[in-house]
Amino acid sequence: MTTEVIAICGIATDAASWRDMPVTRIVVPRGRTIAAMADAILADLPERFALCGHSMGGYVALQIARQAGERVTGLALLGSSAAADTPEQRAARDRVIGQARQDFAGVADKLAPAMLSRASRAVPGLLADTHAMLMRCGAALFAEQQGAAATRPDYRAGLAAITVPTLIVAGEEDRIVDPGRSREMAAAIPHADFRIVPACGHVPQREVPDVTAALLHQWTEKAQTI
């Protein structure tokens, strides 16, 4: 039997962020907390599955692994972190939530280019597609997801217990989540495969799709069960 590969989207992203990636199902997390998002996703998953999480989706994947680790056959964490927000980061999220409720289009205008590397912003159509994806998300979901991310727990203490095949990918020019957070996870998870991608920002699935798909294919082969 082939294991399902579940892709979990990050803040203000949707299925388009995983276009052409080797995944079985794409999920947009909903809920007021990361744990609530994990509960909702777990309720609709098979007995065994592999998880890909992008950004906030990585937080949800780590929460699912904490709650139901015996069901997880592999983890892929892209542009993500295991650390909780600092007080300063929480305050920044509060500010952007307030801004989004007043002028979400203005927030999207700033966030879309911030998500991409300089090289990616020059790719025809990619910046416009990223902006359109943010606008599809809308202010209400953006605020909900930001609030959940702000109150997430710190997962670092449990990383050493992860024994399934784990892929960690970071864009070298990620301005949303410090690539050092990915490096930190890779150092803590036994035998994790860590890849830092040059000329890439926060969304490797869209910025360097061929590279990311190849990495996920290799990881998926290791995460399959019979």
C-alpha cells in the first residue's frame, strides 16, 4: 500500500503553493490554535501518512507528530521552525493582524514580494501569482492563522524523538522565517536531511519547483510503508 503524502499550507497560501509537487492531498489549516488545526486535519487522515508542512504548516505537522507520532511515516518541513514566537514576534503579528483587518490589500502588497527572493521576483508571473494567492486567502483567514501561529508551543524539546525520514528545506534568502531555524531543527532531529536552497525565499515549492519536487520525491520514497 502506498502511503498518502499530506501537504499542509502556510499562512495565506492555498493549493497553488503545492502545484506540481509529489503530494497526495493539500490542506489549508483552519482553527484558532495550532492544536485545533492539527485535530481537524487528523480527523480526516488515514491510519498512516507522511506530512509535508510549509511555514505554519510545519508547525501543524510538528503538532500532529506530537499527538499521533505512531501514525506518521515521514516529515518534510519547508521554510519552517520548531521554536515558539518571541514576545517581539507576537507583537509584530498583532500589528499585522490589525493592519489586515483595516487594509488587507495593503498587507498583501507588502507581503507578496517579501515572500520571494530577488531572483524569484523577476520570474514572469510569480509575484502576481503570489499576490493573487494572498488575496484569495483574505483578511479573516489571515488573521486566524496569524493568531494561531503566535500562540504555538515550542516543539524543540521533542525533536530528538523524531525517528522517521525527515527532510528540512530552507530558502537561503527567506525573509519570513530565518533559515537558521531550519538549521536548528536539522541539528536536533536524528539523521534529518537538511537542504538550503540558493536564490530562494520563503516558498521553495514555487520559486524552485524542480529542485523542491526532486527533494520531495527522494524523501517520499523513504517515507513509504507497505
